[in-house]
Amino acid sequence: MAKAAGLEVFGFFIFGFEDDSPETMMDTINFAKSLHLDLAKASIMIQFPGSPLYYRYKAKNLLYPPGDYKNFNAYIPPRLVYKHPGLDWSVIEKYQEKFYRSFYFNPAYIIRRLKSAFKNGTLLDDIMSAFKMNWFRKKYQEN
């Protein structure tokens, strides 16, 4: 309905839940691609203090350093805040990177975006924005 009304449609996705696996993360990528979104963002789950998830991870001793609230914000890499109970961080980050590459380099998405850019007169802006993006994952430093 939003598309029919001429609105851009955004999707927000999260990787790294307790029961995530390579298969479920790939399902998320495929689901995002199937929605024909205009833009998409993929984050890695982080449990904020006071949330049920925070207390569950605290009880399992997965937070580090325990009780250090300075690390709990939306900008620090989750790998610096907690240990994932079932996956190595390299796997989660690989699927987050794969999400962006699969979504934005999908030929169907590129064609839709080009058609929209021609129609709206934003082709040059879209191309310039694409070149400004860092499409390669940066390794997180632990300091």
C-alpha cells in the first residue's frame, strides 16, 4: 500500500539473535530481497540494560565486562559488549556484509532503483551516494 501511494519503503533487519544460524541469517537476506524495498538496513542485535534479553545474557555470563554500562550504546560493535552463545562473531559479521551485498547488488534492485532515479530525476545523486558507500567491512578494533 505504501508503494502504491508513492512512498519509499524501508526495511530494518537484525542479525545475531540467540537462535540465529547461517541458515536463518540467509533466510533473512532472501526475505529482504523478496520485499522489493527501496532501502534496507541490517544491524547486529545488542541487548540494552534493563531489557529481558540483557538479564538473560547476564545470567548466562555472556556480557563483558560485567556491569560495565559504558559499552551499551547503539554505536559500539556488539562483539565488544557480549559473547554470542552459539556463533562466532566472524560468521555474524559475514552475514551482515552478505546482506548488504546481496540486497544492493541484486540486479532486480538495481533495475528498480535506476527506473526510480530516472523517473524522479535523482540518478546522479544515487550514483554519487553509491560511490561514497564503504561496501567493504571494516575490521573492528577492540579499544
